[in-house]
Amino acid sequence: MRALVLGLVAMTAQAPVKPPPPAELRAGKNLIPTAVYAEAEDQKLLAAEAIRRGLEKDPSAQRRLAAARERILGDILLEQSVGKAVNEASITGLYQGSVGLRNYARLLEQEALPAVAGNTVIWVAMVVAVTIALSLGLAQLLNESFPGRRLVRWALIVPWAASLIMTSKLFVWLYDYYFGLINRALVAAGVLRAPVDWLGDDRAVMGAMIAVGVFVSLPFTTYVLLAGLETIPGEVYEAARVDGASGWRAYRGITLPLLRPALLVAAVLNLIYVFNSFPIVWTLNDRNPGFAHDTMITYMYKIAFKSALRDVGLAAALGVVNVALILIAVLAYLKVAWVREEPA
């Protein structure tokens, strides 16, 4: 036995020892030279350029690419939303048979639907209207020359660049009943006698959500309107001053009409973004039971995953309705606000 043990020890001592990995590998560094990466990137760019030139020279290739794109989008839209809306599926997405339009009929029977639809109208209308009104003033201010203007423009982009979940969670802490800075500041200033449960009181929840929605929508809308203001030539205002128009009269008669295309873009995009805004409503309202403060987007999610219904088909039917509502709202706004050229 002793000889066997000594033999195993000797074999182990003679076995080659694997060298430790170099410091670069232990540190997680990539050992491939930078030149290789640069060459690979150049090859990718050349391939993309060759594909683009090939498509330009071959109209049939363009048609095939367009057909493939339409097929992909059509499959996603029809199969994943419209298709599921007329089928019955389990919570895991397992197909359980066709139900026709029964999901839409059941959707109309939901008691919470009228309240949720009303919440959505208030949420979208107030956020879009207040955002555009404040953005007009901010854009006009940032269009003027003053010390530190560039720094203010940079700072304005922060709420838009930050994550919506992060911003919403920050406001959850600011709105906190016991430790929130908003309650402390308002009570200390004498505006409130006692703290307000901003996210728990039914009278305050919608206003608190609208304030956050406006806060995160202001930067984008302000920059769109600021871009529109910078396209207005200064000679127009000089001519107006010669004619005796200044101040509010010049703003109403010159700035607003020339700013209408930018206003149209800002309003339509905000309408879509605010309607589809899930993180703000969900993060601020997740502790409240039921559907009293939900919008159509969070209501759709709860129907599928968080309520007693757990009905994917019903949620898909509501998703189709949401898309239709967005299209109707955008088309109606464009119908009313579209600037048509006057006939010569």
C-alpha cells in the first residue's frame, strides 16, 4: 500500500503543471489586436455599401426587400396582436382555439373599462396640453441670448435622457407621505397644514402622475419648438416692428403661425408617447389595488398578467383597440390642425 501511494505521488509530481492565465485574461481584457477589429468593421461597412449599391441597381431586389419587410411587419401585427385577439390562449401563450369576436364582446363587458378610458383621456389631454404650453415659454426663453444659455440647454435634456423607470422611482420617493421632500417643503412653507398622500389619495394620484408626465415630456417638446423658432428669419420681426407690431401681437401674428409645423410634430409625437407611456403610470400606481387609476396601457398589462382574469386574448383585443384609438386621435388632430397651402 505504501508503495502504491509513493507511486501516485511520483506520477503527480511528474505531470506537467498548467500555467496560470496571463494577467490580461484574468482582468477580462480582450487579446485580439485593435487592428483586427478595425479591419472587421471596415469589411462590414464595405459589405453594407455593396448591398446598398446592389439594391439601387436591381429594382427587383428592392421589391423583394420591401415585400419581405411588409411580410415581417404583417406577421408581427396580425399574428401577435390581431391574431391573438380572435383566439383563446393560455397565460404562457399556448393556442386553445378560435373564439372569433368574443374577446371584443367580453372587453365591452368589463366594468373597469369606462373608468380606465376616462383616465386615459385625462392623462393624455392634460400632459400634452400642459407640456406644449410650458414648452412654448421655455423655447422662447432659450431662443434669447443670455449668460449660461448653453449650460441651461444641456441641463434641460437630462430628464428626457434619463430612464423613465429611474425618473418615476425618484418621484415616488419625492411624493412619499412620511419622508418625501415635496410634503416637507410644502408644509414648511405653510402651503399645506399636513402631509398629503400623493400616490395613495384618489384625489391626488392623477395630478401627481400628470406632473411627472409633463416633467419628462418637456425637454423633447421644448427642443422641437426651439428648432422651429430658430428657423424663423429675424427679418420678419424687423418688418413687424416697422409696422408697429411687437410683443404679444407679434408673437400671435408671426411666431405662432410660423411655428405651427413644429407644434404639429410635437403634439402628434407627444400624443403617441404619452398614450403609450407604461413606466410612469405603472411605477407611480403599482401599490394601488384595482384599476381606479390605470390607463389603457397598464390596464392591458394587468388583464394579461396581474389580475384575476389572466387572459392573453382579452389583453390582445384591448391592444388592437389601443392602436385603433391612437390612429383615430392622430388622424383627427391632423384633420383639424393640418396647415394647407392657400391656392394661388
